[in-house]
Amino acid sequence: MEIRAYAERILLSPSLEAKLAPWEGPLEDREPGPAIRIELPARPANLQFAAPRTTPSMPHPLALAEEPKRAIAHHIMANHELQALEVMAWVLLAFPEVEPQFREGMVRVMADEQRHTRMHMERSARLGVEFGQLPVNCYIWKQTRTFLKAIDYIAVLPLVFEARNLDHTLELERAFLAVNDPKSAALMRRIHEDEIEHVAFGLEWLARWKAPDQTTWQAFCSHLKWPMNPGKALGDEFCRPARIQSGMDPEFIQAMEALAAAPRHPR
């Protein structure tokens, strides 16, 4: 299968099964094709993006003692992972001119996003809520409107959303353990480990594509468009070791720690 065909299948097929079907066969990228920008991903009827303020909020950690609340949490995260997958497919179609190594790396990350989506779907269902039973938001998907270059995507998805997940995954692991749900906790730990690799991928390409006179921190900040801001890359408890493991440089980490210590900084 060609990378372009893979991206098109994820974006243009309304079938969830097709979106989550793993890559098969050798990796080929002989025909990246012309740039196209999809306004909305095709989705099944029960997973169409809902109107603002009509989707459930992430339950408070103390509420996770209730099984239905844990199901809601996994349902929300399944949609987050699916949106990330769709955004990555969008990038492959919108910027076909980028280096083949980047496109190949994206496919490998997308395989993780497919797996994460399935993991959350299965856990939500086991806890009583089938994926698509609740309305879903489009918060991650709508960031595509701000991507003028592939480096804009790098700043937002790997270095904001996935970097924030370095914190959230561990916070949720602890919350699930506190309510005696080791299976959900193990799921979050597995995703945490993958997110370290995804942030590393983002840092690698930020370093390659940034202006020569910029540090990685300066480049990151310069490619965020308001209301997106560096503070959104933080969870409630800053995980320094995961950021070190991802290859984040000291200046970048120190800047993030300074934001984490400023409670009034918008997130």
C-alpha cells in the first residue's frame, strides 16, 4: 500500500474498522501526489463531531471509582486518539513534499494511534459504554485549520497534545490504581511509553526544520497560534523524567518547568 492510499483510507472512509485497520505489506511512497486539504474526516454516523458544549467532560479522578465514569473517560480518550490519527493522515495529504523519512515516521506513529484507539474502545466497552454511544468533540481535529506548514503540526500535536499526555497518562494511571482498576492503569502506562517516542519524533523534526538562528524552544513557541500556547503542553503534575527521555533539551525543559510553576498561566 502507498502512504497516500493509507492516509486517504483513514480520512475518507466512514468505516471505523477501515480507519483502524493496520498497515499491511511493505512501506511504499512512490506517489505522494498533489496536496489536498480535507475539511472534515469521514466518520460513521455515531461518531460525527458534536456541537460545542454538548460532549461529556473528563470525569474528576475521584469520580473514577464509579465504573460508568471510567467508561466515559476511556470513550473520551478513544476519540482523542482517533482524532490524532486523522490529523496525521491529514498532514500526509496536505504536505506531500516533506521528506520521505518524515512520512515513514508518521506511519509508524499512526500505527500506535490506531492501537491506542482500539485499546480505549475495548476498555470503554468492557466498562459498559460502546464507542460512539456518547457525543464526541473535534478539538484536536480543528487544529488542522492553523497548519500552514508541516512544522506547525509538529509544534501542536507532538509537542503540545502528546507532550501534555506525558503528564496526563501518569496522572490517570495513578487515578485508576486508586480505584482498584489495574487494567485501565496498565493501559495508561503503555500509552505513556509510546508518547515518549512520539514527542521524540516531534523534537527531531522541529530541530531539522526550525530556522537556524532559533533554539528549539523559540521555534516551538513561534509556531503556535493563539489560543494554542506552550502552557497547554502541561498536565497537572510535571513529569521531568519523561521529557528528558524524549530528548527534550535543558532550555526547553526549564521553560516548561517555569510555566508549570506559574499557576495563572493559561492552559
